[in-house]
Amino acid sequence: MSKMMMITRAGHNMAAACLLRPVCALGACFHHPVPVSRLVASPLLPWFGASFATGVRIAEVATRRGVAPARPLRVRIAKAVTTNEATTNSKQSEGVLRKGVLLEFSKESGKYVLGVIQKPEGKKNWIATDQFGNMHSVKPQQVTFIVPGVEDFKIADLSTFTNKVETLEDSSLLEFAWEELVEAKKDVNAVELAKMCYGDGPIEYYAAHRLLMSQQVYFRCKQKGFSAIYEPRPLSQVNDLKQKQSIEDAARQKLLGYINDIRSACDQPYESKPPPNHWQSCDYSSARTDSLRAYALEVTNTPQQKQLAEEVLEALKISKKPSVAVDLLIKMGVFPVHVNLDLLKSGVPTEFSCDFLEASQHVLTSPPLDTNLADRVDLTHLKVYTIDSEDADEIDDGLSAARLPDGRIKVWIHVADPTRWVPSMHILDKEAKRRSTSIYLPTGAIPMFPMELASTVMSLRQGYETCALTVSIIFHPTGSIAESQVMCSTIRPTYRLSYDNALELLQMNVEEEADLYLLDEVAQVRRQWRMGQGAIDATVPEASIRVPDPESPKPSIIMSVVDQAGRASQLVTEMMIACGEALAAFGDEKNISLPYRGQASQEIPEDDIKAIPEGPCRAIALRRYLGRADMSFMKPISHAALGIQGYVQFTSPIRRYSDLLAHYQVKAVLRGEPPPFSSAYVEAVMAVVNLQSRQARKLQTSSSRYWQIEYLRRQPRGTHYQALVLRFAKEGEPLVLLEKVCHDHLNFLS
């Protein structure tokens, strides 16, 4: 025999080895070991020498020098395949495309598909069918490999063929083939690699092709085509790629751990899911969860966030869509089932940071000096009623009344004094300005001030001596304002009433509550006077929706009606409007820059309005004739809708920054100082406040509508509702008032 056998070490010292002779049948190799010691003078050696080109492949080593076998190693067989044989087989296999040819082609998605050609399509393309029976239109340039040695391949055999290929795939074989080929400085194609590693046959050829395609560390594609040629990379390049691959493998393992954690959470029932802070337990998990959150809300701030989010979605094999990310975060337990996406997307802070909470605590333990202490009037002798919704925690205003000797009624409107506790430009004042308003959602309030202050020292709490700003007004018998006065005061609220409580007292006519009846009396006269001045009444019943347990997968929905036309509601409304009118007059007299509000008058077609029945339908129709809202920062302007000559919002300083700003200005004047802010500053602040207030109203509307729909969704199918059509909106959609939705005869707009 002219050929020689050479056994070399594959990167390791070896003491003993076994030469394996593979017998390939149906793509599986069965190896029969022959000890190397017997090869030295064995009669098998001539057989080996004559047969290595067709029967001997890369063999396995059993042991290392001096130690027991630790892992399989390899022996390289020099020149295992002759160039002439490989070239001949390659040319034979590189046939033209025709029916029955087995080929691999690429898709636009980057995936590779193995299929059998069925028929031509047009002049150049072909129709191929994959193992699942799917048909594909294949262009010649999409073909990445034609499996040699296959004629009239059957589609039914594709699955078996693929399974056998997968059993042969072993990426470690590439390393030993590379060692041989880089030393010989020889290129290789799939057929040649198959002969070195496996044997001769279509299954082996395709397995070798997949190894070369999937593993880019050892070989570089030198010439693309149906039978691509690969060049072994130099050692330095392989080492660099191995290091890079090692880093990538570690990253994949980390990602796999995170993905498994997600899958585990998704499989848990809602009550057993990990809490949201579980996903912030380490930097790796936190970064990806935050990126998923930003991706879901479509507020990704950096390309890296988008990349991390899409990496997670791809690893989970789900669509890269924000809506899919939202569903995933719900299943993970990061978002509740009824997540308020509008609120999250708005960026409105729902909590206060530690800095603001610490500042609040400091205010409570070390209160600032009361800069208006010298001019604060003691009104603790007055009976004070605070009337607000039952669940209100920020009590902004209270009312007192008395009949004067001349028969006229004097009213004191007491307003909470948060600026007593938070000076201008204080850290809490700056945060209140940034928030601009408290936001009231069915699921809870997002306050402008931390509740540690807002519901305690700032509020007009029953039985507690409290600082306030009081506006006293004496009314003419007709309901107009005769005279008014603004003062800093100290009060002690007597009664904390809900609207329902106040209404009950008004209906009972209790002698001890004569002051409450005076307030009701002057409110009715005042309302008649305003209507005579052209005021527009556009109030309709509104739904109050409360969801006490929004984190639950099926939260409770408590609905009730707020009748703004009721006596108690009108009493409070009339006194607040009177206070705003008195403050506008005070600002005008003292030349104070305030956020004066107005509304232009509009001509209302009386005949058209009278043709509409009184009640909600007429109120809705009147809203269309409300003039454009306007603001002034130097002088009061007419407010046609309220029927008064000037108006300043002043009575909700705990929940509206525009009111708080007016307090800073007015209190400075009361202590004999110039107002701290110029008209330009007031205007600039109000531009931000108005923008934030509009956003808050949108959030309140969208959230209320969501829970209204959710409430109706839970009702039995086929339920009928009595409804009043108020008007037709865009594209003929009716705006209706639903009646008797629940046992409380709830009315609300939908």
C-alpha cells in the first residue's frame, strides 16, 4: 500500500488510544474499538492502510497521560480524504434544480428551511414543500445548499431525514477537523467535511453543512453557493471568537434564567405570582423588566431599552408588540389585571419620593414660623360646617353663617391655609407646582401634597384648631355681595358632613342647626340673583365610581350618583362662587396679580332652548353655548357663565396649585408686603398648571369610562337598560344617560 497512516495528538498528551472503525447505517454510526497497541504489528494494519480513505474517520481517545479517562478526546487522521474524490463528488452533487431535489433555502425572516422541489414557478423560481406540508416559492438566490446524492426524494421522508441529521450534529467535531485542516492549510466543503467526520451519504453531507453554517468559530465561508467552500480560520482568530462566544454563552445563560423565571411566574395563579419588587431583585432582572415596561408603554428612552425588551420577547417566542408586552407584564405580576395604561403613559408620579416624605415629616416635627401670626383673627367661636364627599381626605373649605341685626345674612367661607406650613419655593411647594393638581380616579387619589400633610395639619379637621384664610361676605337681600373682607384666621370646625348628611339635616329642620339653614337660604337667593345676571346652569347627574381593591383580578366596583343639582351641592357651589367673586374684587382693589378667570358671553337662542325639555337634555344643549374660557393676570374679567364680573379660584389650595398661588399673593398683602410674584411669573406658572389640569381631566375621564364599561360588562347578557338620549355625537353616536343601572337607580353618562 502506498498510503500512510499517521496518528497525532489533538491538543492533548495521550498514553493509550482506541481507533474506531465506524459502520454507518441509515445515518447512525456504530464504532468498534481496536487497541492501538495491536496496530503496530497487527495483520489488520494492511487492511487499515488500504481502507482509511473510505472507512476511517476522526477517532476517539479514551485516556489522558497518567490519569483516568476524563472526557472524550480525538485523534486526527492525516489526509483522510483525497482531493480528487472530494472534487468528483462535489461536481456530481451540484446538479441543476429539478423535481425531487432536496435543498435548503433561506426565508426573509432569516430562518433556513429544508424542502423538496415539486415544480417550476415561472421562468426562474421553484415550488418546494417542507416537512410540514407548507409550500414555498423559492428563488435561485435563496438556495443555500443542494443535498448531493438525492434523486426523487419523497416529502414523507423529510421528517426522518431531519431527525437523523440532528443525531449526527456534534459541534466538537469541527474543532478536530479544523486542527487538521488549518495545519494542512486546506479548504473544505460540506461533502469533504462529512467524509472526515461521519461518512459518505446525503444525511452526512447535510449534517456537515449544518455544522459549517451554524458554527462560525473555526471556519469562514470563502465561496458561497450550492456547495460553499470554507476556509479554516487562523488560531489567533479562533481564540478571539471563542472568547467572544464564551461571553455570549454566559449572557445566554443569564437570559435563560430570566426567561425561566418569567415562565414560572406566568404559570402561577394571580394570587401566587411574585410581587412587583421581585423583578427588581438584581440589576440584570431590573434592567430587562424596566425595558419591557417602557416598551409596553411606548416610552422607550434609549435604543438599548428597546433592544433588551425585544430580546426578551424573542426569547419567549412572542410578537414584538407593545400590547403583547403589556399582557406579558400582567402575567408576570408586574402590572395588575386592570392596569391603567393612560396613567402610566402620562408619566404622572403616583407616589412621593423619600425626599418629599422626609420634608413632610420635618414640617410636622419642626413647623416653620407663621408669617401671618400677627394678623391672624381668632374665629374659633364660630360654628363651622365642612361639607364634602364622604371619602374626601383633603378638607379644603368650611362655612359659617349668622343673621345680622338689619336682617342681612353674613357668611364666612373658611379656606385651608397650606401656605402656613409650606413657604413659597419650599421643596414641597416646587413639587406641588410640578404636579399642579390632585387627581381623583376611581382607584384612588393622587394628591398634590403628601397625605401626611394634606389630610392632617393642612385640612380643616373636625374638632381641631386650624389655620385658615377666611373670606367674610355680607349679602344684599337680593343675593348680590354688599361687602366682603379677607383675613387670616384660626378656626375649629364643628361638623364634618357628607353631602348626604347635609341634605338630611336640611330636610329635618333641626332647630340647633339654624346656621346651616341660613347658608341654605342665602344660597338659594344667591343662585336666583346669578341666573338673573345671565348665568348658565348646565349641571347634570354624574356617576361616582369607586374601586377599593384595584390590584385584585376582579375588583369591587362601587357606584353612586352625585346630584349636583341637590340642595347640599348647590349650597356649597354658591358659597364657593361667592368667595371667588369676593377675592377678585379684593385683588382688583389691592392691585394684586392673580389668576383671574372669565368666560365670554354667547347669544343663546331662547326659542331653541325652550323647545328642549328641562333637565339633563337642556343642560347638555346649553353647554354648547358656553363661551371661550379666558384668563387675566392683572385685572378681573367678566365670567358670563357664572353671571359675575370677576372670579378667582381660591377655595381648594390643598388640591389645586392655582388656588395655592393666589394664597401666596393674598397673604403677602395681608401682612403689609408686596405680592411675591409678578404678573409675568403668575402667567407662566398658570400655563403649566392649565396644561397639567387638562391632562388630569383626561385621565379622570378615561379611567371613569373604563370602570363604567367594566361594570356593565359584568352584568348578565341580555340585560336591558332604560336610557335617555341627550344628544348625538360624531357619526350619529348617541350620548345617553342610563337610568336604573343598579339597585340604587344610578344615573351616569356613557
